[in-house]
Amino acid sequence: MSSPLLNDGTDSFVGESSSSTNFGENEITVEGSKGCGYLFCDPRSTLHRFIALIFMCLLGFGSCFCYDNPGALQDNFINDMDISTAQFAQLYAWYSWPNVVFCFIGGFLLDSVFGVRLGTVIFCVLLVLGQVVFALGGIFNLFWVMLMGRFIFGIGGESLAVAQNTYAVSWFKGKELNMVFGLQLSFARVGSTVNFNTIEHVYRWMEQFYKGHTCLGIVLLLAGLTCVGSLICAIVLAVIDYRAEKILNKRPEGQIVDTIRFSDIKEFPTSFWLMTGTCVAYYVAIFPFIALGKVFFERKYDFSADNANTVNGIVYIVSAFASPFFGFVVDRCGRNIFWVFLSILVTIGAHGLLAFTFVNPYVSMFIMGFSYSMLASALWPMVALVVPEYQLGTAYGIMQAFQNLGLAVISMTAGYIVDQGGYLILEVFFLSWLCRESRYNLIMYFL
């Protein structure tokens, strides 16, 4: 029997649970006011849903901007804090370690305790707090404090991604979901792109007034303003979502609401666990590479720091534009598994060019950016096709928990490999993970 994920469309595989909070058009007959009387005030209108989408997308801007602050300032971190490449890689590992547990717990809390509105605000507060602690570690030259800041920041960042996914399914399930996931990724990666193209310049400007670790810490503190912006978006989105729920009377008194239980996890289908394995194997070949990519481009291609940051951030630049496009294509064509498999093959080619040739790295990174966008637009929405909506927060939490376990281990391993064997061995290491991922995808195809 063929997998439903291979069919031409997605709508027929989106089952509504009794606790659905889908605010799509024509989902419910509403007796009473539409709001203020204008389309942008009516929760049933496309315009209102896309106003909500703007805030959903902006939620991840601050998180992605600050996540890659170390990657854009790699040599500055190593010199100012007097650390090795392996120690530098811990800044990414300590972001990921807490989410091996907390990301799953965050998803469970979204489903069963806080709800998506309060949970999103709490996670944004953790973002701000974590970035402030991270910056203070730099100001006072305390590397262990910086690691603590990344730990706190990681709890907020990955749990916020789970909340974003939950919001997206709530408002767009069964309609433009693949494109919406693509748009969310696009806006988030704009944050990463802006970081790679601006933070080095901010550092140089601050160097006129401060030196060494103090300069580094103040730059990180300024970067935290983007997290404050994400917190404001979370509050506005909570108001919009609460108002839509009241107007559409989605939770009338006496309604029976499904709730997630820990015991439900063992009932998740095999296809979900294969998606999780695919997610881990792919992302460990992308993010750890970008984290260490600046020095790679400086050494192999003799690039300046600015040019190295530019080429290192191309994956994010391309995904900012390509993700909505691929989301639209997948919405129209279906065949999610095909697009995931194709993206894996293309990414193998991109890493192969970087490892074994001296082809202009802009070509390889552009290819990687397109393949990354293709995979993200096709993979994440598939979860909503196999898991009931009231379990989605937990499902996305589990998926990101395993992803972060992989990122934590591989980030530390990658730093060690660079110190001991160099970047060629690192590229072969990443290629092995992509080949492993292709097997997961083939199993899912024939399941």
C-alpha cells in the first residue's frame, strides 16, 4: 500500500481533531459580528489570516539573528575569548543540549498546560534573557557564563520554533500549509542573513570605543534587541489569536477537548519517526557546517572575513526567497517525499563540490540554499499529515528534540575534527550523514 504522503494533494490527508483551532475560510458558520466590519478584522478572511501570518513569521527573526552571532564572528570569538575551535563549537552545542529534553517538554506544555499563546510569550522571554546572559559573559570575559546564556537561549529558541509550527497548523491546516511553512522559514532566515551581513560591521564600529571581549559582549547585547522585537510580535499574535477564537466561538463552554498524554507518543506512526531521522541526518550536515564555515572559506579560498561571511550566509539568503516558492510548488504538486529525496541528492552534490573541487564556492552554497529550502518546505508539513492536531505540539517538540541532540553531538564532533584533521575530513563526515539520510527517505517511500 502506497504512502498517502505520495499523493498529488494534501487536503484529503488532513484529519481534524475535536480540538481543532483551524481559522481557515469557510471552516465554520459564525453567528454574530465579524469584528470591526472590515476584511482585515474578520478572522475568516484571507487578509486577516495573512496579517496573522506576518507576525508568525517575524517570531523567529530575533532567534535566527542571534543564533548565528558566533558563526559570523568566529575568529573574533576565538581571539577575544582565547578559545580553541572545539571550545567555540560548544557555543552551538550548548544551544542544542537543553533541547534534547526541553524542546519535547515545551511542545507538551504548549499542548496541555500553557497553550500556544502564553507559551510563545514565555519562550520569547527566555530568548531575551539568554542573549543578555550570553552578552554579559563576553563583557566580563567569562566563557562559562556565555555557555549558560546559550543554554537559556536554546530553551527559548527551539521551543519557539515548535510554537510557530503549532500556530501555522492552527491557522492554515488543509490550505496553504506548505507555503506557510516556507514563508516562516524565509522570514527566519532573513534574520540569519542580516546577521551574517551586518554583525561584523557592528563589531568594527564598536571597536572604536571598546576592545577585545568587552567589545564582543556589547555587540552581542545590541544583537539582543532583535529578540525584544520577537517578544513584541509574540504578544501581538497572542491578542490576534485570542480575538479570533472568541469571534469564531471555537471553544464553546462544555465542548470536549482532546488532550495529549505521554502514553500517546508510542502510538505515533513509523512514518513520523522516519521523518524525525531524516530531519536529524539532514540538519547536522547544514548548521554545523555554517557554524564553522567562515574560517573554511578564509583558508581554502583565501577569502577576506567579509567575503567569507557573505558566502557562508548564502544558504540563508537563497532560502529567504526560495522557501515560499518551494512551499507553493509542494502545495500544488504534493509528493512531499519526492521533494525531500531530491533535496538530499542535491545537497550531497553541493557538499561534494566544496570538499573535492575548487569550483567557486558561491555556486555550491547557492545549490545548498535551494536544496535546504526544498527540504524544509516539504518535510515539516508532513508531520501534520500523520499526527492529529491536538498532538502536534508534542510531535514537533519530539522532532526538534532529536534534531537538537544530533546538532549538539555533531557540533562538538565537528569542532574536534577541524582541530585534529581539517576541513576535508569534516566534509566527508557530513557527506556520510547525508547518505544515511537518503536511506531513511527510501524506507519512508516504500512504507
